[in-house]
Amino acid sequence: MNNVSNENFGGIYLQDDTIYINIKNNHYNNLSTLKDLSDVPIEISSVDYSEKELNTLHSEIAQKIPILEKKGVTVSSIGTKISENKLIITLEEFKESHKTTIKEMFNLKPSQVMFKQGDMPIQARTSERDPLEAGLSIVNDSAGGACTSNISAQNSSGEYFLISAGHCGIVGDTYTQGGRTIGDVRQVVSMGGRSDAMAIEISSSLASDFLYTTSSQAIQIANRQSESSSFEGEELCKSGNTTGVTCGTVSNVNYTANYNGESYTEQRLVEHDVTTSCMVDSGDSGGPVYDGSTIVGIVSGGTNLSGGCDNESTDLIFTHIDNALGDLVLSGTFE
């Protein structure tokens, strides 16, 4: 992929056991040789927009959601859909006038966006959510204490799970969300190693691809970052039960954290972009780390957490989602 700049790279996705590589306006260069070198079928497609362009537009719209709400337009979610080479915008009220308002405000072309009818009510993280989203408050009914939900996943048998941090529970613990029982912990990968993750078995009706950010906004997860694609200097955000949405810059892609004598390896460290507040606190564990509509990781902890949010130097430590799902032998429901 070194022959393709970010300005021309349209993203990669897997569908029906074939890898699809999107390149803007036929800037293929020598990529066609990949098809001969790979054991997996590869298709190279020409698209209108780079992934960078779509993600930039995604961020611009997300930042102006409060302005849209003042105009009477409520955006339920925004997703960057690589396979469609466009944004998917879900509206609470599916009106032509609302779609027109968004298209005119951002000068959108028909090929850049698809609008969908929203069906998710505006609620708090602690309210009962159906289906479940990443970023919600979940409570260990067996041992007490709250953590944060991550993405929904499934195994090869078609069973569904809600992911969170492994240190939040043990196998057999019962979890609730919004006061109702959602399921029991089926698998835990924790106590040292590269992953701090657990899987709570849930019904298929509770699984979703959405990520809670605020009471009036959700993001539809469309992609998973590969572990090899993470890099120092990457800008990421997290959504947590305690501190909400905070963002920062990856400062270390191979970080070892020692919790109570157990070493977690291959973690990532994110430094907060805002120096006047902490990035993570107790209760945020398990929450999603993300970049636009791409899921990147699971909140594991933070530096200098003994002082809580009174300690403004607290930075985020997270497990990469690729490592976690690999160790749990699961895949995201969006994949």
C-alpha cells in the first residue's frame, strides 16, 4: 500500500472471503501485483472519494450536530461505510426537508451520502437501551461495580456477545444495563497478557453496531482497525460511563501496564488533548476507543488513577480490538 497516498486511498473491506481495496480515481500504480502475490482473492476498485475525505466530512457533520438540532434536525448516527464509499446518516425524523438541510449545509453530493430512518430513542447512558450500544453503563450484578460496554460480537456458531474489559468480571457474573439483566459473562481474557477483555452472552435482539457518544448522537461502527495499522500520533476518542467522550493522541503503541502484579503487554497509551481534565476514570473500563466509524480498542485503565479525575495527568491505556477479538475468537457483528 506504499504506492497509494492517503489522498487516494479509499479503504479496505472484506466481503464474501474477498479483500476489496478502494482507490480514488484509478490511482492504482502497481497495486495490481498484490492480486498475484496474495492467497486471498483481491479486488481493486475505483471510487470517487478517499477514506480520508469521507472521515473528514464525517467529523465536520458530527461537530455541527448541535447546530442541526437548533434547526430541528436530529441526527441519530453517522457512519463511514467503506464498502459503499459514502456516509450513512441516520435521522430521527426521516423528512425530505431534514435531508435537504444537511445536504445544503455541507454541500453534499448524492454520491457522498445515504440517509436512513432512525429508530433509537434519545436516552442517557444509564437508561435502558434496546438494542445495546458501545459506550453504555453496565453493572456487574454479581460483584457490584459499573463498567462500560463495547461492541457487539458473535462467534462461528452464531451466538452473540457484548464486549467489555476483562478485569470487570469473571465467568458466570450476571450483568445488567438500565436495570434489566442482559446476560452472563461467558469468557474472560485478563490477568496479564495482551488483552483485557470479556464477552457477555446476549440475545441477538440486543446486538447492534452503534456507539453511544451523547444523548443525541450515536455513531454506526462500520470498520475494525487492524492491529498492524495502529501508529504513534494517531488521534483517537473514547466513550465511557464516567467521563463521557474524551479524545487524545496515541503516544505509545507497545505499552506494558502493571496492575496489581499482573503485566498487560502490547497495550496502547493515549495522551489527553485537553490538559485541564482527565481522559479516563473508574467506570470507563471496557468502553470503546474509536476513530470515526472505526472501532480501535477497549479501555483498560489509565495512568495515575489513584487520584481519580482530580489528577489531570491521567492518560488512557487500551487493549487493541484486534488482539481482544482474536483472543476471544469472536468477530464484530458489523463484519
